[in-house]
Amino acid sequence: MPNETTLSLVTEVAPADPASAQAHFEALLAFETDCWDVHASLVEDSRGFVLLDVRAPDLYRDGHILGAVNLPHGRIIGRNLADYPADTLFVVYCSGPHCNGADKAAVRLARLGRPVKKMIGGIEGWKVEGFPLVKG
């Protein structure tokens, strides 16, 4: 059994104090949500957000989350959001962890003064969790 002075790749940098850890993880949750929470909100019909699929239209047609609106990140401009109240929360997703489209969409929304969260995992995370996709 290692003694307390033995360092590992995990322990060579000391953990944050609990108050700092709390602040960090609460802040992280202000920026991100996950597939499970989005799915549960959609199932309960208690969403309180607009789910934006920010991938290309052909990818959206091949399979997307039921209820998601397709708005590719490059088309996120004020005119395309005019039908949504200013305080609408947008949850954005793209293909997955290997794609930064959701991050680009989040930046565009934030620049427009819109509340935004990213669904971590994207469509690939959604599929890994076993949640259904719709086509069309």
C-alpha cells in the first residue's frame, strides 16, 4: 500500500479546496448539460429550452433528436433567432466530442446575447446512451 508521500499522476497536483471545487463544477454546469438530462427533459415535456442541432442539414436529415431544430452554426445570426424571445435558452449539439460545431454555435449565441448551454457528447453521445433518433 503506497504511503502518503507517494505521488501518482493523479496526486502530483493537489486537488482544489472544496469551496473552489464547488465553484468550478457549478460553473461548469452553467455551461453544459448532458444527454441524460436533455432526454429526461424531453420525455417529461418540461424542457424550458430550444434544442438546436447545429450540424449540416444532410446530417440532420440522416438522424436527429426528436424536437431538435436544425440551425447550422454558421447560420446563427440575429435574423434567424428573431422568432425566439430574448431570454430563450438554447441547448446546442453537434456530432460529438470530436466536433467543435456546438462550441462555435455557443459562441455565436453568446455574442448575440442569448443564453446557451452545450449538450456534451453530441449526437454520438446520444446514440451511445441508446436514445432514439428520427430521420427526415
